[in-house]
Amino acid sequence: MAFSVNHVHILGNVGQDAVVRYTQAGKPVASFSLATTEWSPDGDKTEWHNITVWGKLAELAGRFALKGTQVHVQGRLQTREWQDKEGNTRKSTEIVARDAVFLGRRPKTEAPKRDKPGAAAEAIPYTDDESVPF
């Protein structure tokens, strides 16, 4: 008997606010992009992932998956195929989330203030005052 696993865990930052749509049956579906960055002495490499969530989780994503928010996603990979306007076959791979935890907003990107060269950086405040429930 063959055994296989299609399970993804990623932690990254939302690239654009989630977009929530509804099927004809009224079921909510949301999509957003998530960036993960691999740190390296030779330079950082950012990978973008398309995330799709359904049901109650889609509605939560619409409220909390805002640009810059850090999110932990668990789900599975799914590849879709369709025809574009010119009749060409196109494919895209996405992560269909089973679970997502919205961890909070990314810090402001302004440079930290230092009293003198080499001094430790001050804590960087978050981009907004609203707390995101876990």
C-alpha cells in the first residue's frame, strides 16, 4: 500500500490585504499572498505563496490577513489548471489552508535610532495600535 502526505507549514508576512469572495452557494473564500524569506550571507531570497482559505477561516482572513501581518499557515498544496483569454493552458499552485494563526503586524521599516555609532537599537514599534486576536 502506497502512503503519501500533502502537508504544508509556513510562517510569513501577508503581501496584500486578503480578498474575500462568495460562491454562488454563499460559501466564503479568501485569498492572499504570503512572503517567506530565507536568510543567507549571500543575500536574502523571498518566495511568494498564494494562500486560499474557505468558510469561517476565510471571513477571519478578511478581517486579520492585512498587509504586513505575520501568519502561520497549515494546509495542502493544490495545482489548478485553466484556459486564459487567448486559449492557452495555464497552471498555478496554491496552498489551501486548513488552519491559520494571525500573529500580528510587521514592525515599521524605519531605521532604528541610535544614541551613538555601535549602540544597541531601540525597540521598533508596531505599525498600528490595534491588537490582532490569536
